Amino acid sequence: MSKLGHRVTNPTNIGGQAVIEGVMMKGPKDIAIAVRSPDNEIVVKKEPVEGIITKYKLNKIPFLRGGLALIDAMILGVRSLNYAADIAMPEENSDEEPGRFEAFLQKIFGDKFVDVVMYFSIFIALLISVGVFILGPTLLAVTFKKTIQSTAVLNLIEGVLRLTLFILYVFAISKMEDIRRVFQYHGAEHKTIYCYENREDLNVENVRKYSTLHPRCGTSFLFIVMMVSMILFSMIAWKDPISRMLIRLALLPVVAGISYEIIKIAGKSQSAFMDIVSYPGMMMQKLTTLEPDDSQIEVAIEALKNVLVENEDEVLW
């Protein structure tokens, strides 16, 4: 085991996400969402992998695939969370009457209503994220321009502000009780993937001994995004705030593309250098993952088993 987590003998491209009382796993062909229902049963939903990358076969194009993979992940994440909420909390979704605005939208969009709401939610989430973590630090850093003339120092201030906001956000949500259970499932997801990547039988005893910290985690990806944006944005001269913000928006796909390639390398590399690169993001996972109990590990195992394929070469890097 490295200082960061467990070494793996066969790194895979299988990934996942914690959801409400469950885990979503994504394999080369299928997606499985396993959720613990109120009557203590594990309910599994399995469906084929879909998305922009799969549809247009773009997963082999470096840098371009990063931004598209992020969009696909957000769409899949929202869908998985909605499904998990329906299973884990059915009483909160059964007797609600739609409001006037919701009824109006249902009338207009019909069967597409759920998809419309989902995509709108993703759009709003992206808008808030970009506003808070990308544009917000730029506007805050502008206030220092009257007293600081050095472009390098201004870029450093902006980067530090962006990183600080991200860390504070992660720290704040890690203290929420409901989120803590999701973070336990997050830990179960990582442990289960580690167990499979080390070619051990998928059972609770084997899974339990592995680390909750994994180099291909979304938390690590977001941290790398922050660091890549800090480096990339530092190369841009300080002009007026509007043009500076527009340039940052234009560079977001580039940042996502570079960050995606780094996280892919980190997932399969055994080098000390990549350990150093991965270290800050792995430490952030100490906030977003918690030790799961055996029942949560069982759910993660069930999700992973449902995305495995007969030809194991399909899941290897």
C-alpha cells in the first residue's frame, strides 16, 4: 500500500458515484444503481451506458473527451440521484400534488418533462459552479488591482481565492449529517473498486480492508481542475474584468480536458511523481469519504457486480 491508498495490480476504467443510500457503478457496457430500500432490500437498476462520448465514440480523443466526460458524468449523476431518492425515500415522493407551474410544464413537455427538469437542474448547477468558483475569484481579485500592479501576484491571489472557496465548500458540506451517509457510500464505492482491481473476491471481508481514498475520485478531479486552472489562467495578462472572465469561460473545456488526462494517468500510474501530483486531491477525499458499515459495502458490491463483463480486458486501461 502506498502512502495515499492501496496499489492495484490491474487498474480499471470502472468508476462510480455515491447516491442517497446507494452506489452507482459505471462499467464498459452497463450502468448499475444499487440502493438500500426502507425495507432493507437492495434494489438494483441496470441500463446500457449512454452519453455524448459513447454515442459519438469520442472516448479515444485525448483532451476533447475530458469536457464531454464531465457533462456526461453530471447528467448520469443527477439521474442516479433522482432514482436513488425515489427508492430510498418513497414516502416523500408519493403523495405530492404538482404545483401550478409544474403542472403547466408537464402539459407542455409531456413525457419529456422529467428530462427537461433534469437538464435545467444541471444548467443551473453549472451556472452556480462557474459563478462561484471561476468568475467569483476573478471579480474578488480585481479589487486588489488598484494596490497590486504585479500580474503574477494578482494571478496568485485569484488562484488562492478559488482554491480556498473550494476547500471551504467541501468542508462545509462534509459537516452535514445527511451528506455524511452519502460520504460513507462514497467510501464503500472506493473500497469495492480497489478490491476488484486487486482481483480479490468481492465480499464484505475482502472489501473492508481497503482504503477509502482512490486516485480516480471526482474529488481529486475537481482539485486538479483548480490547480490546472491556476496554472493556465496565470498565463493570461490582466485586462478589464469582463474580457478576463470571458477568456476564463472559453478556457474551461481546455482545463477540463487537461485535468481528465491527468486523472486517467494517476489512476494507472505507479510512479512516485504521480503520487505527489495525486496527494492534495487524495487528502481532500478525507473530507468526502468516510468508513462505511458492512451493509453499505454490500450495496457497493452489488452495484459493481452488475457492471462486470466476461472479457476483463474491456475494463483494463
